[in-house]
Amino acid sequence: MSEPGAGSGAGDVGPGLAARDVDPLGDPFLRTRLTVPARPTTFLRRDRLAGHLDQALGTPLTMVNGGAGAGKTVLVADWADRLERPVAWLTVDASDQAPGVFWAYLLQALSACGVREAEQAGHPADPMSVDHTLLARLAAALNARDEPVIVVVDEYDRVSAPEITEQLGFVLQHAGPGMHLILVTRTEPLLPLHRYRAEGTLTEIREAELAFTPEEAATLLELHGLRLAEDAARALVERTRGWAAGLRLCALAAQQSSDPESYLKEFEAGQSTIADFLLAEVLKRQPAATQDLLLRVSVLDRFCPDLANALAGRQDAGPILAGLHRANAFVEHLGHSWYRLHPLFAEILAAHLRVRFPGLEAELHRRAAAWLLTCGPLPETLAHGAAAGDWEFTARALVDDLAIGQFFTGPRAEVRTQPRSADLGELFSRMAPDANGPEARLVRAARALSDHDVDRARAQLRHVRQELDTDRPRRAAARLSCALLEVLAAGLTGAPGRAEHAAQTVWELQREVPPELLDRHPELAALLQAHLGSARLWAGRFEDARAALRTAAAGSGGASTALPREESLSRLALMDYLDGWPGPAERKALAALTDAERFSLSEPAGPGLGHLVLAAVAVDRDELDEAQALLDRATAAQPEPPDPVTAAGLVIARARLQLARGQFRAALRTAESAVPAAVASPWAEDHTALVVSAAHLAEGAPETAAKVLRDAAERRGACAVGAARAQLAAGNAEAALDLLANLPATDADGPAVTVRAALVRAQAADRAGDGATARRLAGQALADARRERLRRPVLEAGPWLRRLLGADPLAGAYGAYGAYGAHGAHGAHGAYGHRSVAPRTPSATHQPATTRPPATTRPPATTRLPIGTRQSAATRPPVVEQSAPLVVEELSGREKDVLQRLAQMMSTEEIAADLFVSVNTVKTHLKSVYRKLGVNRRGEAVRRARDLGLL
């Protein structure tokens, strides 16, 4: 008999003793399901989650959604206990699939917390159904309450009957503000959540928010009597993904260990209580076919349905994976139909796989590699091929993809997101020694080159060429990879001829591979141009080298070409420095290092050329402590020999620093250091000779210094200036001026060369008694030096420069350099080892370098006395008329202009600037002047012109 007003639906009975004490199945109500669960003694209350859960008091529906062991239940239980108001709690059981049983328990939960409206609504007697009238009475009664009732349904994911969810949604909607429903679940219920979200009436706490932070994990471990360093706690959270149960089980297991901290760092998931938990709570809950699928995909970092099907030999992986994700069964959705397993779950499944199916793991890796070869990214293909132990397949996959260059540039950015996609060198370090085929040999050659073991690499490449010669119509990728490695080997050994030949082969073979393959690997072109440019640089072909290096430096801005770009910029910086342009050299070297830092490139294994260039520039600026620091950083780690370009750069930078510190013998020993290379480098020999000459000059042996540079002076402007300094110091002023007049025909010489040249000319003029010209040249040199912050050339000039400017008004404009003599000098020929105090910012009163005196200003025509003998107006002898041969051909007006400026000791560049013509035009006029006057050198031309009355 039903309660009046309860309706006559089957199974509905009025309140009575039987209805209150038993469920519709006739079983007593289990009071434990109606009680708020207790928290463990080591429970950690996390205020951020409790604060979020407080929002449940303002929304009709709250969902706490997370996987097994995520800490959902204890979180809500702790919050409910602290509310200090009644909470109706129901923990769902598997038997609650029948609507009558579910509602009987929910009504019992409401009654247990003092909600009398639940008893007035009636009680279902039929386990399979609930009268709609009962639900309507319940909703109406709750809506009329003054204080809303809080209802928590824990483990709601056990409810599979859709009618229960529909009925619960009906009551929730019509109870209005009288009920706050909190669902604790592993899956998303079939309620219209989108509507609640749109209305802002849903509070959600999901898996990501439930995860422990490293700080929370450390605190949780402390509650278990364990202490873990911050980095170790972060690593543990990364491995467990902050999974609450995993952290607690780890802590409990660690308490039983003799070394808890080591256990937490190194525990094996497959042999821990975590394994038991996950196997019982997740794996064994699944059907046998699903268990098999999970075991097979455990060898994958990530997977899509098609890949899972390929491993399991089935066609239904898609809906199974989607269902596992919805059930929070430790299958995470990555988007675009790709999934991954929770790391610990994957470890446990993999261990379980090895026990249940010995030998299957390698076959699964082989299947994965075969599928990924055509459908997936290369790094994962290589990782699975290696895991399968199929090294010939793995090497062929790498070479056929034209990815051999990644041994030198590192894997592409996307590779680094794959935990098992290791660095190629490390991956192939496990390659079996009996792996055959040209691709496997190419891999060995690439590994050897990456270690700078060129001899071993070339031995492998010889075998590759022999094998590929018998299979030329195919394997274009292998032949191209072989040629590229030949270029790299040539660059590392200073063999420009071999580099050019191999590069030509690469360009020819590029036509035989798909263009999209080349587009996918920009590191190939970058490596080719960088190493070809390095070989050309070693050969002294600076313009050709710049063309290649600029191409590499201006390439793709991605991570895959960062290393070739850095190396190319560093070599461009070195060429600027060698040509005497410290400012551009510094900018390029800094750009190279900045690019490397941007992509977090590690420090080079050998000397860093960028740091070496910066050290050499610092020496020219007399910043010796900074130069030493840069040199130390560049040479901190040298487990492998550097390439010849870098080795020569190291010799030059170190020797010049030793010169600047007055360590002349050490500089000589450094300069004599051998740089192994297939062929000699002209610039390396010339700049080494320049250092040797400067050391001899500083030790007071100018004749020896001049002799060292005899041949180099004809090839390089810096060496001609060094030789001129030595000749001037030996008293051979005319020889010095002739050297400067016949500087090698190049426009490349920068301020570090021209400043020194101007100072030599100034000193020669000063010794000849031509003070005006000396001051003009010295002033111009100081202006140029100050603009480039060059201090060493000024210190090297010696004390005569201070004497010259100290009695002249121009000394005020160059006062910053005029004080250099106070630092002392080593010997009569240069000052070394002392820092200049010149400011880095040019003075506003500084005379610009382009300012030239008028063309009519020139020294008086006199007979010349030996250099160093000054003439006063009283003692200067009269001009001696001589019977000189007639001019072969009359000079043109422009040739006379050039000749006049020649007599003022202006350089070729200065004459060009003064006459607003090119340097080459001036050189053409000079050749014509020499021919018409019947001379070969500048000094002879000036003397002859004076003899003929042309000046």
C-alpha cells in the first residue's frame, strides 16, 4: 500500500519500517555507502583545490573528474567535513545500475543527513524503475527548502544506466536553488554540461588541477617522514604526472626502503605497489581484447588508432581508445586522434608485456617502425627501429630521409618533444658492429666526423663509395649523403680542393632527389655552405668564402640550422678581423653567440671561434683582462682537435695577447705552433709571420723583424705595414714609405691596418722634419683609432707620438690618447702589456677621418736627409739643382693632382677620398705616373718630380 499522494506505480510504497531499512531488492542499506569517507593520517589539504571547491556552494552542479587515485574522493570528503552543515553522501556501487536501487539509496542519504522532504517523497519498491511522480515530489520539496541541501555522489562513473542520469538531471533542474549536486567521477556524465557551462552554473575540477605540484609533493612526502630535494621532487612529479595515488604509494614503499631518497629517485614502477594498484584498478577492469591492446601500445610514446591497429592486428582501436580516454583510464588524448599512456601506466604495462609475452616487444617495435616509416615522423621511426635491433633498417631510414646532417646540427625542434627520440649519436652508439650496407657505414662515418675523427670517417666513406658504385641508378640519397660528408671532412682537414669537388657532386645529386625532401632538411644546404666556406677561407679565397658563408648565415632561422649559422657568422667575423675591421668582426661574433644562446646550443667541444675573435678584438682595444677571459672560455674544453681555421685563430689570438703583455718569447713559441692541415693557408702563415715580426721588433731586432715579413708584405696589407714599422725602426725610412706606397691592391684593409699605416707615415714625416704632415697624419690616425676604440696601435707607436702631439694644439682634441705614454713602454719599438685609458665614446671635438687638408698644403721641396735628422730653417740646405732626364710623357692634370698628394704622404685611400674618385682609379693614375717618370716606387716618384720641378 502506497502513501497517499504517492501514486499507484508498481513498487512505490509509503514510508514504513521496511521501506526505511531495506532497499528495493530486500537487502539492508549499507550505511558505509552513506558516510563521508575518512581521510588518511597523511592527508594533505591543498588550499587551492579547497578554495575552488567552495564555488560549489554557488552553482547547482559541480563535477570533480579524474582518473583512479587522483585524490577526488578525499578532496571532497575533507571539504564536506569542514562545511559544518549536513551533506548527503552516496558512494555508488555496481548494484546501483537499477534505477530503483539508485534512488532508494539517494533518498536514504538525504534522510540520513536530516532532509525530511526525502521521506515525504516516498520510496521506490521496484528495483528496475522509479515513478516519475516520486521524482517530481522530491524536486518540488527540495525547491521549497530555505537552506539548500548538498548532495555528493561519489564514483558516479559506475552509473551506466542512461535513465538514471536523465532522472537525476530532471531533479537537479527542478530543485532549483534547493540542491547543490557534486558528482565525483572518472568519466564525464551524460548530463547537458554544455548548457551548464554556457550559463556559468557548473563548477569543474579536472585531472590537471588535481595533479600535485612539486611543492605539494615535497610536503606530502614530509608527512610520510621523507625529505626530497627540490629537483628530485620535480623529477618525481614529472614521472608520476602529479598523480596522487602514485605519490602516496611511492612514499609508503620508500618508508620500507633502507635508502628512501634513492628509492624515490630510482624506483621501478613495474615492481612496486603502484603496479598492483594500476593493474587492479585499470587494466583488469577492461575486457580481454582491450587489455591486449593496452599491452601492445605500451611500447609507444604516442599512438593513433591506425598505429595501434597495426601493432594489435585489429581494426577497432579507435572507439576503444576514445572510450578509455573518456573513462580516465590513464589514456591521455593529445589531439588530432593521437593518444599516449600515463608514464607509470606505460612502464607497468611494458613490464607486464615482457612477462606475459616474452619476445613480443621487439616485434612490436619493428611493426611500429615499419608503419611510422611511411606515416609518421622520422625520429620515432628511428627510435623504434633501434629498439627492435634492426640497425640496417634504421640506418637506411635515416639516410633515405636525407637526415644525415642532423648528426652535426642536432635533431629538429619537434624531435625534442619525444622522450625516447634520443640524440642521433647516442641512438646509433648502440648499433651492432656487424650491421652492413652503405647506409650503416654512412652513419658510422657521420658519427666519426661529429667526433672529429676524420681518418676513421674517411675509411668508412671509401667503403661506401665502392659499394655505391655497383648500385648507381638507385640510392641517390646515400650518394648525396656521402658527398656531403666528404665536404665536411675536407673542411675539418683544410683540404679546399676536395671540398670543392665534393660540393659539386652534392649539387649534381640534388637533382636526383625529391625537392620536398630537400625542403624538409634545410640543414643540408647550411652545412654544405658552412664547411665549403670554411675550406675556401682556409685557402685564402676570402670573397668566395664570404659568398658561401653568407648563404649559410642567411638561411632558415630554425633550430636545425642554428649551428651552421653560428659557425658561418664566426668565420665571417674572423675574416673581418683579419682584414682589420674590429667593429664588424665584433658584431658578427656577438650575433653568432646570440643565435647559439637563442637555441640553447651547448658550448662547442673545441675552441669557440666566436669567442676567439672577440678575444682578438679585445687585444686590439687593449682590454687584456677581458681578452684573457674570452680566450679561457674559448679553450675551456678541448676533447677533440679543432678545424684548421679555428686552430689558426686560436694561435693568432693567444700570441697577440702574449705580445700585448710583453711575453715576447711565449708569443714566438705560440706562433710556431703547428696547425695540422692538408694544405698550407696563406693568411695563417702571413698573420703568424706578423706576430713573429712584432715579437722580434719588440725585442730590439728590427732587421730580423723586417726579414720575417719580406714575402708576406707583398700579399697582405697588415704585413706590409708591419714590415714598414720594422724598416722605420731600423732607420730605413725610404724602404718603409715604399712598402706603404705599394700596399697590396685591395680595398679590404680596415682601420686596424690603416691606423697603423698612418702612424708609420707620421713617424717617418716627423723624422724627416716635416712636423705639419706628421701631425696631420697622426691626428687622422688617432681619430680613426678612437672611432674604433683601437688602443694597441697607439701604444705600439711609441713615445714619439706623445712628444709630437704634446706641443701641438691638436693634442687637446686627442687628449685621451695623448696620455698613453704615462703607462710606460717596453723597448723603443712599442708599448705592450698596459691598458689605455682612452674613453670608448669619441669626443665631439674629434676631427672626422674624412676631413682632409686642402690640396695646396704640402711640405716644402727639400733635399732629403737621413731619417731621424731634423732640419731647422737656419740649417736647411738649399735645393740642389740636378740635371735629370726629361719626362717620357707629360703628366695630365689629374696625374699631377695625384702626385701632389703623394708628396704629402697620403695613402691611396686618402687620395681617392680627397679627389672623390675610386681607389682603383688612383692606382691607375699612379701606374701612369710611375711609367712617365721612369720609376717603380712612390718615394722615387716624389724625388724625381721634385728634381723636375713638378712639385
